[in-house]
Amino acid sequence: QVQLVESGGGLVQAGGSLTLSCAASIRISSLNAMGWYRQAPGKQRELVAIIFSGGRTTYADSVKGRFTITGDNAKNTVYLQMNSLKPEDTAVYYCYARQYITSTTYWGQGTQVTVSS
């Protein structure tokens, strides 16, 4: 069982920055993908950013140019650097991991990000 522990959420003013961290209980090099989803009140969970083994990344159109996802294999941690935050970025952010060999998806407990206008 893989455990994902998020940190770094909080309250920030519009235009500000936050960095989310997701620490995995196993070597992230053994995972095929890690990333972040978010869910705002009354809305479906949506993809924010994913980093695949090998380093390829993908982003939601709404965050391109503002958010950056990176991974640190030595710390088994994935980061989401969020700049130029907007009130519409307010949501619970969930860390995500996918392991193809076991066909398993893992989720963190979520961390709240609130952007005030």
C-alpha cells in the first residue's frame, strides 16, 4: 500500500504563490505517474498536473504557465509550484499516483488551497 502525504496548502491573496508537496511512502521511481488533482465545492475533481516517469509533464489549460510540477527521487516527493494564483484556483488539492504494473491508483488525503480576491 502506497501512502501519499500532502502539505503546503493554505490561504493566499490573489497573485500570490504556494508550493504543495506530496511525499510518497515508496520510491517514486517505481511509480509510472504522480501529480495533482483538485476539487472545488460543487464541482468534479479535475486534473491539475501530472509528471510521468521519464519526466514528461502535462497540465490543465487553466494552469499552464502558472503552475510547475517537479519530482525529487531522492526525497520521494513531488512538488507543485503555484504562481499567480487566482480565486478560481481555490479547491482541495489531492496528490495522485499511478502504478501500471499493479493497475493501482493512490490518493492523498487532500490539502486546502484558498485564494482570496
